[in-house]
Amino acid sequence: MAFPKIIKRSWNDAYIVGISSVDKQHEELFNIHDEIRDLSDTRVENHKEGLRIILEKLEKHVEKYASVAPELLEHKNQAELNKYVSSYQDFIRKIDELGHAYTYRNAFLLHDMQDFVKKWTISHIMQAKIIYKQIKSNK
């Protein structure tokens, strides 16, 4: 079963927050999204192993970037910062859910994973950009 082709959203300067460590994290998520999209273009027989590898990359990403960048912690608006942190906690939960879906061989996992990673990453970047812009304007 082939899913509809989703437009490639390669990393570009429009997604730069301005904090190199944060930008690197976000770029890695775009690369993972591109791998998911590329996997969807392959034969179904390749999906199981490809999904396992991608899930491992997402889990490593979660472990590697478990904390908020110190530059963003300077934000005075605690509600906005809490929303950003909560978003990342949602990401962690969703990766766990995707792992369970993989275990139970959910037929829609590839599409769900692709859709989630793309939408969450863009939303998360926009939140980070707003927070960092407000921090810079308050200095």
C-alpha cells in the first residue's frame, strides 16, 4: 500500500531559530522526516526494518536533547516556556506510542509517523522562534 507523496520539507534558513544547538536539533528532525518520506517510496517489504531504524533515531534524539536550551530558559513568560516544554513532553509520549504501534505492526504507522514528525517539528520551531525573539527584544 503506497501512501500519497508528501512534499519534501527540507531544512532551510526559514526554520533557523538563531541558537545553533537548537537549530541543529531541528535540522536533525527534518532529516529524520525526509528518511520517513523516502521509506514511504519503497516497497512495503522494506518498511519494517526501515521503521525500526527510524524509531531508534527518534528515541536517540529524545535521549540526546532531553533538556531545553539554556538560552530559551531566560524567557520571562513562564506560560509560553511551559507550553514549549510541554510540547517536547508530548513529542516524547508520541515517540513511545509509535514504538508500541511498531510492536503491534500498525499498518498506518509509516503515514502517522511522517505526519506527526513534520507537523510537530514545524510547530516546535515556531514556538522556539517566538520565545527567542521575545528574549532578544527584552535585552
